[in-house]
Amino acid sequence: MLFELKSVFLADGESSEIRYELDITDIDIDGIFPFTSPVSVTATAVNRASLVTLTLDCEYGFCRPCDRCGAELSGTEHKRFEHRLVQTLVDETNDDYIETPDFTLELDEVVISDIILHYPQKFLCSEDCKGLCPVCGKNRNEGDCGCEKQTVDPRLEILKQLMKE
Ligand SMILES: [Zn+2]
Ligand SMILES: [Zn+2]
């Protein structure tokens, strides 16, 4: 979606808004498709004292397995991203600034990169997820499986192996 920003850039106090849907359900992250619905994007550009700020309100459905127990969690994510729009970039390394030399901005790329960059590396169903039992594979959040709790010191295991040889 192309965002026309000329009127915003040229007048202090001016603003413009676009609402649209962007399909991201085919984005594959580490073998899963975590986005279950298109993103509802509300993009707002505001000129305040000749500084143009872009705000992206993004809402989308997600479904992702817990990294520890594998239980799938789904819900709706609402994220807000902000960028400063400038005619010419002074600092190329700052992602907060986006160059819009011809007063237009392709929103899709910005929305997708913001969502991917803020996609959490680690994802747990809860902070104290107990994970799966290493012996029987039962989800330990659902109750104790009765397996003997093994506390194997990896250093002792290595020693044992060495002794055998
Ligand atoms: Zn979990
Ligand atoms: Zn078990």
C-alpha cells in the first residue's frame, strides 16, 4: 500500500491516515506459520513542527507453540510501531528513521519488517512452564507423571564414559 505524504510534509499540523489489511499468513518463521490472520494496519502520519511521525497500529492473529512444552497458544496481537519520516537520511543505521525522498512510502515493507523484528526469539506459554518430562514426554504443566526425577550431572556422565574405556 502506497502512502502519499506530500500534503503532510508540506504543512505543519497536517495529518493523514490509511487503514488496510495486509496478508502475512504465508510468512514462515523457523518452519512455522505463526500469523493466522491478515494484519489490520492503521497508518497515521502527523506533521508536528515540521517533524513527520508515522505510527503503525497493527493487529493480527497468531498461533505459536511454546518453546518448552510445545503447547500451542493463539490469540490476537496488537502492536504499535513508530518511525520518523525524513526527506534525507542522516544516520543510515537508525531504523527509527525512514527516508521518503519522493513523499511516498510503501507501507507493506515497513509493517512486515517491524512485525518480524519484534517477533520474540523465545516464546513460553508461561514464565514458569515446566516443560516436558525427559523420561516419558508428558507435559509436566498438566500434572506429575510419576517418573523418577533424575538429576544427572553431565560432568559425572562424561567421567563414567571415560572410566568404561
Ligand atoms: Zn509451555
Ligand atoms: Zn515422565
